[in-house]
Amino acid sequence: MIRPLRTAHRKAFLFLGIGLPVLFVAAVVSRNPNPLGPAPPSKERTMVTPLGEQAIQIGNQKMFVRLTGLGAYDEPRQYVFSNSKQFAAPELLLYWYASDNPSLPANASLVGQFVTGREFSLPKEQTDKGFLFLYDAPHKKLLAAFPLGKR
């Protein structure tokens, strides 16, 4: 009774040891390319436009934050922040509001969290001009307002 079971298990493990790696390699080779992967850079996105630099103060740390637009010269579609040095600020948020007034209103659109080097875009309801606000959520303090668009 034990000998036939041992023979069956030996054959099953032999198949698993050889067959599964072969099936895995065949599946990886036959799969389609990922359609959601990173898009190749287009000529339009290679245009880099500096949009402004501001000094911000968080606690006893002072640093410079630079905003750069990526896309066509007259109408950047993607934006990216870079800063002069690393700093500890856990909850910096970006808001957009289409207005001539550089103060943060309650109905401004949340763009996302401030992350150096990560590209972001503005909400679809963007008009010709407005402000991008850098807001310190824990301290409830407006740190910077970057004017965007045609002035």
C-alpha cells in the first residue's frame, strides 16, 4: 500500500520540479508587452520651462523650492518640483486655484502631496491663469504661492 503511493508521489514531484519551471518560462516568453508601462518620452515633453523659485521656512529649516514646467513652452502640461536640499516636512500639500489673488481659498482643488522630483498635472478645470499653493497641513500654514498661466 505504501509503495504505490511513494511511486505516485515521486512521479508527481519529478513533474513539479521539471514541469513548473518550464511552464513558467514559457508563460513569461509568451506574454504581451505591458500597455500601462511608462510611455516613451515625446518631443513635446522634452521642453523644460523654469516657472519660479521661492524660499520657504519650515520650523528652523530654510530651503528653496523650484517649479519647472514640462511640455510646450507656452503651455506646460506637466510640472515638477525640485528643492535645494532634503528636509523633513511630512504633510506638504499642493493646491490649485484659478484666480488673480495669491491667497488660498477654501474651495481650492487638491493636486496632491508635495514630492520632489515627481511629475504632476493640474486639474482639468484649469483656466489660463491661477496659483499653485504649497501648504503645510500640520501647521495650517501657506508656505508658497506659484503663479501659473498667462499673466
